[in-house]
Amino acid sequence: MIPVRGFAAHSATTPLVPFRFERRRPGPHDVQIEILYCGVCHSDLHQARNDWSNSLYPMVPGHEIVGRVVAVGAHVTKFRIGDVAGVGCMVDSCRRCEACEADLEQYCPDCLLTYNARDPRNGELTFGGYSEQIVVEERFVVKIPDTMELKAVAPLLCAGITTYSPLRHWKVGPGQKVGVIGLGGLGHMGVKFARAMGARVVMVTTSPEKGKDALRLGADEVLVSTDVAAMAAARGSFHFLLNTIPVGHDVNPYLGLLRLDGVMVLVGVLTPVEPLAGINLIHGRRSLAGSGIGGMAETQEMIDFCAEHGIVSDVEMIRIQDINAAYERLLRNDVRYRFVIDMASLRQPA
């Protein structure tokens, strides 16, 4: 076994603290990665504090992982020592179901999450990227060009693929008017992707100040959702809406923005939304859908797309010793737009 240092939550009410644990040594198909950077997803906060009532402790969060390969198994073909590699939200799946056979491992009923899950092979908890190293089978690792800004690549492994996947699935592109609802870790990536895909991008927000920043990120215009007159004028004009709001809310006003056969996709909210008025779907043959992360093939496609178009996340770097303060700032939405941990700080004094 490989001794590893990290930070862990031991209960829903205590802060993350230094934690020592062990990883398996690389098997024939495994890649061992020294973690350089790990993004801080809002779901890390939810899981650490058991907001979804499914937390397993001790918990080492982190599923936006970028690092350098330090060892490979004998049968590994995609990676060599020294390569830059990324690990996202999952580290295994059943390989046999309909979803897996379609390269949609994220929808596998037995998808194994990078952390806060129990590995069926040994019954042990999975531990995530708030740590020095990780060992993952190469199928669940993506290659990252070392020409990219690596610290800003980390959030692509969750926030990036969560927004890229629905935009690709619903074929967003030139000639379409696309709204991105909510400007945060997900929303700012949605703006960048939709713009790079050639759509006309509108940031839909309650905050005029955030709207100004959306223009910097690449939005063509801003629609303030609390402006009744502006919302009325925009009715029936959008081909696609990417809804990144992370909490329960009323989706009905946004559905009214869709044109005939328009689609709104939820990617942020896991809790109940306000009651849906059926007329908002029936009128205009509109659709309300949901989407998770992408499969491994699509995640690699997304990384390659980002490298081609010069897309990375807007990040604020922190030390691992400051993770609890970062969580408090997340609660106040006080980050633009993603915290990323410099894991070199694990080797530095507190």
C-alpha cells in the first residue's frame, strides 16, 4: 500500500483536518498520479456537511483532479510517467450495462464515485483529491496537454464537463440563441462553451453586476430575470437554456423564454423545484430535461475542445490549510468562479 496525506471530514459538524490513509499500489491497468491541483466543487461542501444525507466518514473530498503520472501498470497504453492526467467524478463502473456500452459510464447504476462511495471490490471507502496521490484505472483518467494552464484545468473535470455535455448533446451551435441561467462555477463555463460553439449567448441573472462580468467572459448580452418588462420581451426567443441554479427555484418564468421545441436543461439543482405548470411545456412543445457529467470519451473530447479554444476556468488559488475558510466563502457565493487547491501546500507548514 502507498501511504498518503490528505485532508478529511470526520463528521458533518467538524472542520476538515489533516488525515493519513493508504492507496493501493498500481495494478496492471492503473495509473498513479501525484496530485498538483484539485478544484473545490460546491458538492464537496454539501457532502462534507451531509446536506444530502448520504455522507460516509472519514471523507476526503475532491473530484476535480489534475496531476502528473508517477507510475503506470504493465498493461497501461495511454499514459507514460511524466504525463499530465486528470480524474473527475467517477473512478469505475460496471462496464456491462447499456450506459457503459454507450460510453455513458456516468449513468451506470454501479458507477463508483471518486469519493464518498464504497468500492465493491474491497468494501473500502473511496478517497478523493484533497490528497497527495491517487491511483485510478486508466479508463477513468483523461490526458491533459501540458500546454494548458493546469491549475485552471482542474474545474473542467466537473464544472466543465457538466456544462459541456448538455450543450453537445442538444447540438448547440451557430444560429441558436442560448441562455445560461446563473453565473457561478457552472454558469461561467457554460458561457465560455456556448460562445466557442458559435451560439449567441445570453446570461440570464438576477444580478446586473454579474451580468457585466458575463460580458467579459464572452456573453453577447444580459437578461436580468427580475426585470419584468425585459423578461416579457424575451418570451419565446431562446432555442436552449442551460439552467445552473444550484437550489430549488421556480422554473416556470424561464420555460416561458423558450421558443417552439426549445429545451431547458437542469444541471445544478438536486433538490425539489417549484411546482411546474404543465401549460409551460405543452404550449410551444417545450422540454424540461436534466443532465449530469459526461462519460469518459466525452470528458476527453471536452479537454481537447478546451485546449483547441483556449478555455479554462476562472480560479482563485488556495492552500489546503485554508479549505474550511473557503467552504465558508462558498456558502456566501464569495468566489469567482472556482477555488482550486495547490496541493503543494500539503508539504508546507500550516
